[in-house]
Amino acid sequence: MNQIDLDRKISLLTAHKTEWARLPVGKKKALLHDLRRKTYAIAEPWVKAAVKAKGLEDQPERAVEEWLGGPWAVLLLVNELVKTLDYIDKGQARPLKKVRTLPSGQVVVDVFPLSATDRLLFNGMRGEIRFEPGVTPANLAETMATSYKQAASAGKVALVLGAGNVACIAVVDVLHKLYTEGQVCLLKMNPINEYLGVFFEDIFSSFCEAGYVQFAYGGADVGAYLCAHPDIDEIHMTGSARTHDAIVYGTGPDAEARKRNDQPVNTKRITSELGCVTPTIVVPGPWSKAELRYHAEHIASQKLTNAGFNCLAAQVLIMSEEWDQAPALLDAIRAVFREVPQRPSYYPGTAQRHRLVLDAHPGTEVLDPADHKRNDIIPRLLVTGLDPKATGDVCFTQELFACVLAETRLPGNGPAEFLQQAVRFANETLHGTLSANIIIHPQTAKLLGPALEQAIADLRYGSVSVNIWAVYGFLLPMLTWGAFPGHHRTDIQSGSGVVHNSFMFDRTQKSVLYAPFKMSPKPPFVTHRNGDELGRRLAAFEGTRSLAKLPAVLMAALKG
């Protein structure tokens, strides 16, 4: 895309940014209803295009990933934003289910489930948002939907640099900038999944015609031009810290010195989600054979979903040296890996990251036979027995973005001491602060009592999930998604700011999601046999909000 076309698009957005910022809420809702209708209408071809692009046509059950990480996530967010806008339109704050204060003084709001439907679809799950110091029950409402309290806002033009891995990310990021921050958007599609642009331009067509959203395509040169453009007011990106630093400090031989001295070449506000070395902490407990199998499927799903190309993919499994069932869990994980078919590694650089691990750990377990006929099939790796004191290990310091699962064990005289050690290890050794998982047996949780809640409070991650993979913290828009707050741009880690956040809160610290130790029906793990139908049924429910669609969803889930 040439600079003349880019300038024209930015000029159109600039001409309409104030109009959008001051547009009556009713008209903004009407545009959301239009987007929901169009998203549901093109959901099937959207998913088919993604399945084809990722080489999954011979694994139709894995289409659930494209349904949930595509149309369904968008529809769910749209429906939640409409609920919030309904109250804003009446001059009210959206009612909160429960506000409480922890013994530490931190304010917590329960935001999930919100309805009987939520309780039915997500049996036993509950989610909360925890706030930064200074937020109190008395001033909490002041932190909600603040952009709607600025009647004379002149508006802003935001550049959104779309993600290349999960389809919904670019769309929900644009919706966040539009509806929560009140900014018009130029969405630059990632070259990896720019084939989705035709669908996104369709669902945003009314926004595009009105001058509130525009699209750009191209490589790093287009991105660099847009980031530096004087009429781009803010930037939101999903990607790597390397890309973030290139935007802030430039490139070339002097870039590292500029970063070291904090001399940015781009001083615009930049919000970002930059990935993480995600920990899954397994607290020792009295697990049955069936529970070992269930969580082997759970942990394998944390790694294998989307071929490992998720910012929240589990990378480091943390277990106790004292737990006698740790070998059995690893064996069960190996078995699941081998049961689940390999899939193409569509994301650039996978082979190089794979080689980094093999070079660092020559004894790594290669769980798949090499396929010499296809260079896009890269064997999955299991690295066991990592020394937790080797703080510079590549598995601890670099998000590998590939099907590599590493395991380390920590000392601990009982589950409480182990959990305390695991939290310290995750906070101090592993790169990033985006999401963390804890798996804990209910008997162990009862035994620990307040120690479990203290561990959740101590984890410096923007999303903490207990007995459920953090992907649900990402997908459920009532929760916030983003790094733990406080990173300086010279050490950006997992980024800055949050998205999703359909209640439109400011000053959030983290979201916490809880689930039963063993859910029924089982979530759509990579072993789910009926994923395509389940995803389609869920999208149909959110696309129509018809209760008549619910029985089909439940039947599809039970067939897994």
C-alpha cells in the first residue's frame, strides 16, 4: 500500500475523530448491532478461510479454535459492550454484581458469571477484577467509562497493529479503542493473516463508510511509516517486545543506546500486549488417575492449541520435587501429545526458535518422528528437569512461540511452601507478566486456605487462572487482558495497558478466573472430538442471543 493511500485514509479518520468522540451513544450502539449481524453472517466463511490457511482441513475438530478465537469472541464482546452502552445511554454506570475489599485493602469486583446463561455455559467458573491501590468502593464508579464523561473531547486517531496469530485480536482491539477509549482506528493487518482483511472490512463496513475505521496492508515499511505519521495520535500493538522497542527507540546501530538512555524517537502513547513465558504451576495433591489424565489434556491444550502460537501458551510447567505423582503427570502429558496429530507450523521463525532449544538442551525429548516430506511440520519438544537456578535459560527468558513445553521442579516442604516458592520463581525468573496458571486439587486448596489467595495476590501477572487455562481470561470480555501494570518502556516485558474490559474500568491491576478442578462438560481441549460443531453452536448463540440455541450448544459440548 503506497503512502498516498495511507495519507488519504489517515486524513479521513482525522476529519471524523471529533465526530466519533461526541457521537450519541445510541448511534454507537446501532453500529455495534450492525457489526454483530455482519459478523454472524460471515462467520462460517471466516472460519473456513482460517482453517485452510493454517493447514487444518484434515483436522476438522480443531476448527473450534478458529470459532472461539474468531467470530465467537467478537460476538461475545459486542454483546457485552451493548449492555454497558445501554446504561451509559441512560446516564448510569453499569451495575456491579459484587464489590468487596480484601484484607490488604485491595478492591475486587466480581464480573463473571453475570447471568443464568453464563452459569450454564461455564459451569462453576467465576471471574473477578482486582484494582490498583487508591481505588476504593467509594470512587470505583469514577473509574468506569471515563471517555464518555469527556463531552468536549476532540477525539484521537489510533493506529492498531494487528496480531498475526489469533483472528479475533485485531477486531477486539479496534473495538476497545473505539468504544472504551473513544478513538477512531486505522487497523494495519499483519501480513501473516491479512487474508482475513476481506472479512474484517465487511464487518466494519459501516464504520469505514462513516470515516471511523480504515484498513492498511503491507510489511514493516508500512508499519514504520504509520507509526511515525504526525496525524497518528496513539498506537496499540500486539506482537513482540523487539517490535515495540523498534517503534519507540528506532532501529540501526544507535537504537540500543537510545533505549539504554531512554531517548525515544517516538513519544506517542503506546499500549501493547507483547507475550510472556507463561507458567503453569501444579500444586502437589492427592490426584486420582482420572484427574491426572484430565489435567494432562488440560496442560497439553495450553501448549498445542493453535500450534503453540499463543501469547498465553504454557511454556514452563512448575512442579514440586516432593510430589510423587509428578512423573505420572509427565507420562500422561506425553501420551496426550502423541495422541494429538501434528499440525503445520505456520508462524515465521518457528524452526529457528525450535533449534535454540535443541542447541541449549541436547537431551530434549522429541515427541514426534521427523516428517522428511514436509518442512512445515516441526516435531514437538518436551524439556524436563530444567535447573530452576539457571535463570538465563532460553526456556525461562524467551517466549518460544512453538510447541515446546519445559518442566522444572522446586523444593518445598508441603504445598504451601512449594506454592510460595513457585510464585517467587515465576515473578523473578520468567520473562513477562501477561498470564499465569495454577492447578490445585480442592483438598489441597482447602488445606492451604488463605495461602492460596496470598499466592494469587502475589503473582505479578495481569491474568491469573486457577484450574482453567488463561485463554478463558482472554476470551471472556468482562475481564481485562494485558500485562501487570508498571512496566517502563525501557523494560516493557509483556506490555502496557489492557483491552477487552467490557465494563470499561480504569486503574485495573489483574483479573482472576477460577474453575472447578475437573469441569463437566469438559472444556474444548485438543482432545475434544466435536470441536467444530461446538464452536459453530456457540457462535450461533452469541450471534442471535436466542435461548432456543442453548440446548444445541450443550449437546455439542457433551459429545466431546
